[in-house]
Amino acid sequence: MKYLISENKIDKIMYDYIVDLFENNNLGELNYKYNEDDYGNDLSDAIEFYFGDYGDGENAFRWYSEEYFAESEWEKCPIIEIDTEYENALNSVFSDRWIEPFKNYIKNYYQLEVKTVQ
């Protein structure tokens, strides 16, 4: 028996899976911390997302704006660097098709634009 699933439905399935992975899991709440300058002031050029306590918890991914990088890297920004564990989990289920739904998740939940996921 063959089933036809529309591309929109597949994207919704991937998006829901990503939300469950990062928002509805047994690791607790997904927290985030802004990059800080030498005086402890929050900077808007980088944000680290993690589960648990900062420094003791499990990293999930990091978001970087163009201000974080040298000008030669700006064309790829903003960038998300996803932790290998989560990248492998998503790749094992969806190959690399999860990237666009992941960008949508970041935009919808955290109001952050993403151009590159690595």
C-alpha cells in the first residue's frame, strides 16, 4: 500500500519533532544565555541555548549574529551551530531536510533569524 504525504505535511512533522526535541523533553527547560563582555554586560552577538544549569548543563545549540564574526563570514550570518548529538539525532531521522523547519522553529520560538545551520 502506498501513502502520499504532501511536502507541507512532512515539514509540519519535522517542525513538531523539533519542538518536541527542544521544548517538550525530559531534559528540562531549554534555557539561553547571551554572550557577555568583559564587564558582564549582555551582548546581542551570540546566544547559547542549553538544558539545565549554565556551565553544568547540556548544550543544545548556539546562535551568532554577524557582529560576532569577521567581515569575511558575514554572508553566512546569522548562524546556528547545533550540538553534534542533536544534529546526529535529526539527521538520523530526516537526513538534512530538517534544516528549514529548524530555522522556522528558531524564528517562531525565539524571534531570531537564521541563514546558516552548521
